[in-house]
Amino acid sequence: MRASELFGHKRGAFTGADADSIGLFRQAEGGNNISGRDWGAAPFNAGETLTDYPGAQRSVLSAARRNIPINVRIIAATNRNLKKEIERGAFREDLYYRLNVISISLPPLRDRREDLPLLMTSILNRIVQGGTLPTISPAAMALLNSYSYPGNVRELENILERAYVLGGQVILPEHLPEHLQKVGLGASAVEAGPRETAIIERDDIALPVQLDDILGAD
């Protein structure tokens, strides 16, 4: 993120500055949050903009070189070990101590599997946009629970969106990515290829709905 996006700029301050911009800090005036997904990946000189001015959390230096009081809350997220980044000279130590007022460590998804049902419900609600949530079969749920999710929540979102597109209202193991279907099945299962859900035909079971009418409806 460029300094001009945070602090604003005047028209003509640089190539492409076609109009005045007050910047994100002034837009968030009044205690609103400014969040960033990976501050650990910010260019080294980006931290200089935030740390060179005393009381930077209370004022913003505009392109007109004026200190303008602000009142904002910064939420900075990263998946990197910033202490190690500081040691190798990739992250500014002074910026670290400006941002690290209250630190919250969020374990990876593989270490908090108890959150999976709530996360899946939330993700599916966003995917179906108010429609009926799909049913996840026990076999598919077992695979979802046993997977390690190296891509964390974003990977879970991708998996569920794919499964919904392929499966509709019922998500089965074959609607999940192939690498996930092989989880916990051993080498023999890998050689055998993806499993398919067995279809059992029974004439002696009475269902509470008329499937023929539902399937024949437009």
C-alpha cells in the first residue's frame, strides 16, 4: 500500500494523481477501523511513513505538509513471524512496537477443528445468499474434518464453493477436490481413484414426500 493511499495527496503530487485524496486515515476519522491483511509483507520503506512522525497515531501528514489530527483504530494482520522478520532486517522494529499494542494469536484451522461446523455454516450462507443450505453427507463431513487445510479458511471457502457448484443441495465426497478425497484412505485408495457414493435402491421405504412430483416439477 502506497503512502498516498494512507495519508492522502494533492492533485498533481505525482503521475496519476488526477484529484485530491484525503487518504484512508482521514476517511476512518472518528474511531473506525483501518485493517490490513498482511502488514508483514509491506515494503520496508512503507513503515518509514508510519513511524517517522512522533504521535503518528494521532496525526497524519498530508501532501500539503500539515499535521491533521485523527482518531482511528488500526487492525494489522499477518501470517509471518514479525520477530524473525525484524531479525533479518525485513520489517521495521519501530513499526512493530507502534502496531503491537494488543496482540491476538489466531491458530491455523488445522488446530481448531471444533470451529469447522460454524465456519462451514457461515461460508455456505454467503454462497447460497439466503437460500436453503446444502446437506453435507456424513462421508463428506468426515473428509472435511480430517483435512489439514494448509490454505486455512480461504481454502475451506474454495472447497465449499466448488462442492456447492457440483453437488447443489447435497454435498457428497465426489464433489470435494480429489486430493481431499484421498485423505486418510491410504495408498491403495490413491491408486483406485476417487470414490463414488453407492446408490441403494429400496422399494420398501416410505418417504414423507413424493419424489416423482418434485423431480418432475419445472
